[in-house]
Amino acid sequence: MILVTGGAGFIGANFVLDWLGQSDEAVLNVDKLTYAGNLGTLQSLQGNSKHVFARVDICDRAALDALFAEHKPRAVLHFAAESHVDRSIHGPADFVQTNVVGTFTLLEAARQYWNGLPETEKAAFRFLHVSTDEVFGSLSATDPQFSETTPYAPNSPYSATKAGSDHLVRAYHHTYGLPTLTTNCSNNYGPYHFPEKLIPMMITCALAGKPLPVYGDGLNVRDWLYVGDHCAAIREVLARGKPGETYNVGGWNEKTNLDVVHTLCDLLDELSPRQSGSYSEQITFVKDRPGHDRRYAIDARKLERELGWKPAETFETGLRKTVQWYLDNQDWVQNVMTGEYRNWLVKQYAA
Ligand code: NAD
Ligand code: DAU
């Protein structure tokens, strides 16, 4: 069995669904179910004995110890985090708690469990930490992409806490020998993406006839990767990555936010046209994000060279699939638009 944290969130749930779609190995899914966790995403696994769900906070050491003792996982895949940069600006405390204290607590529980394993199982055990390219800070238009040796320079409370968690994972390998792996990935998109993030935000606002809120001048650059490609990369790193190593994951898809929003509007104009005019008429420039990183870009050559991973989707094919998924799954979108999410929209966008 593998233990997945955050498996009811966007990437974790895609990972669990993909994993159980192609493997007989069971998943213990450990998730606190914050506003970002949604069991509706995992509905197709109801009655599947290979999926065991535990509503547990990764800061709860006793609960983690009990799960390790009962289920004896051969690997931990750690997705759970507070993940939205704008929320980290309004309230950083939850980010420190889950991303730093939670990762520390999980590492301690994993280390104790791992120490008690017989030698062959100990050698085979893996702790895979899912992290982000934001730990490397911001690039200028002419800087080379982030590589695995780019110095850390996090700029938001979110990225600072992810950087803290990366450092803890590194230290647990270096000091205790825990067989860790870290992936630093660029911006994901795809099915089950919570609508607070750029791409699903734009799709849901467009269909609701609301303004499409573009921060600042809209020229910030992100490097987009289809979530299924990220999940495939994680499977490769788990299977063949070298303990103690870090791997950058990216799609070679640098786009300005404005380009992304225009491409989404074009796709919606084609797949679900308005009565008249284009969705691009809804684009509205709003106040910039404080400390907004200008550009992220990933050099993913190590992963390709050492483990043979390459993304299967282009931005065009991945984005088309994603827009179609949102059009076909309006029920899922309505279910995650809880009171908490409506409060967030007012807090972030009211001005
Ligand atoms: P998400 O916010 O959609 O999901 C996070 C999940 O973690 C939710 O299910 C939530 O309930 C759970 N969770 C939060 N706090 C918890 C706690 N204390 N205990 C247990 N569970 C808890 O996030 P995501 O976008 O799926 O990101 C998953 C991971 O990938 C994160 O570590 C994030 O930093 C990293 N990452 C994300 C992206 C991206 O573009 N979304 C890119 C690179 C890396
Ligand atoms: O780079 C990886 C990171 O990508 C992950 O670690 C984070 O968890 C994930 O949330 C994402 O962070 P970003 O801040 O890049 O993603 P977000 O979707 O919030 O914003 C993408 C860009 O779009 C960013 O430049 C801000 C801008 N934006 C975002 C929103 C929500 C807007 O212009 N308007 C918006 O309403």
C-alpha cells in the first residue's frame, strides 16, 4: 500500500484516480478535508476496497502513528498543503501550520515507522515530497529557467513555507538517511482544479457572465503542465528516482496570463458560445497581487535525461480537454462553490 496525503485536493485526487486506474496497489488517502478537499472528486472510488480514506490532519502525530502502524505503507506521497498564494497573503498562519509543522510531523511519524522496518523494507521505503517551482522565486524575461541547482528565493508566505518543508525533507535524508525524493513542479491545470486558481476561475466566471479578473498588466508568465503529466512524473520518480535527489517537473509551456485567458475565451467561444460577442469582452484588469512573481519557468531536462519522462499533452490539447471537462462537470463546480468560497471571492475581489 502507498500512503497519499492531500488525496482529496486537485493534484492528489488526480494522482489517486490515475494510480488506481492502472495499479492493483491500494492507496491510504489521508486528508483533513479543508475547503480545498472534496470527496465528490473521489466518488467513482466508492466501494473500491483498494481506496481507504482517513480524515486526518497531518499535524496530528498520534493519528499518523496509528495509520502507519495499521496500514504499513511502502511509500508516502506527500501532496497535502495550503496551496493558494492569495490566501497565504491574507492569512499566512494556516500555511506555516500545515506546510511546515504538518510536513515536520509527517516526517517524524514516517521516520519512526521506517526505523522499525526490516532492512529490505527499510531500503525500499520512499518519502516523496511534492513541491513547487515557486521556491526558486521570480525570473526576469531573459533569465534561464529554474534548474535543480537554482538557489531558493521564495517571495510569498506560501512559497516560503513550501521552501521550509523542502529543507526539512532534505535534512531528514542528510541527517537520518530517510529515503526521500522531492519534485518541484510548475503550474498545473486540468480536471478538479479548485476555481480559486487562474484557469478554473476564468472558465467559471466566463460561463457565469462575470468579469474575468486579470491581475496587474496580465503579463506575468507561468509555465503550464497538464495535471495528468505531473502525476505520471511523480510515478516515475517514485519508481526510479534516486533517494536524496530533487527533480524539476515542467511542461515547457511559458505563457503570459493574458495569453492564457485569451486562449480560454477562444475555446469557450467555440465550445459554448455566448448569445452574442466573445467571452474576451469580460476581461477586466484588477489590482495586482502584492509581491507578484513576474515569471516562472522550469528546466525539466534532468527528469527526461535520467528517468525518460516527457509531458504527453501540449498546452493546446490539455487546455481543450480541461475546458470540455468543466463544461461537462458543472455539478462538481456548483458543489465546491460553498459559503466559504463565496466569502473568499468577496474578500479577494470585492474592491
Ligand atoms: P489543493 O489545495 O487543491 O489540495 C490540498 C489538499 O490538502 C486538500 O485536499 C486539503 O484538504 C489537504 N490538506 C490541507 N491541509 C491539510 C492538513 N493539515 N492535513 C491533511 N490534509 C490537508 O492543492 P493542489 O493544487 O492539489 O497541490 C497539491 C500539492 O502540490 C501541494 O503540496 C502544492 O504545493 C503542490 N504543487 C501544486 C501545484 C499547482 O499548480 N497546483 C504546482 C506545483 C506543486
Ligand atoms: O508554480 C506552481 C504554483 O502554481 C503552485 O505551487 C501553487 O500551489 C499554485 O496555486 C500556482 O500558483 P500561482 O500563484 O502561479 O497560481 P494562480 O492560479 O493563483 O495564478 C496564476 C497567475 O494568474 C498568477 O500570475 C496570478 C494570476 N491571476 C490569478 C488569479 C486567481 C490573475 O491574474 N487573476 C486571478 O484571479
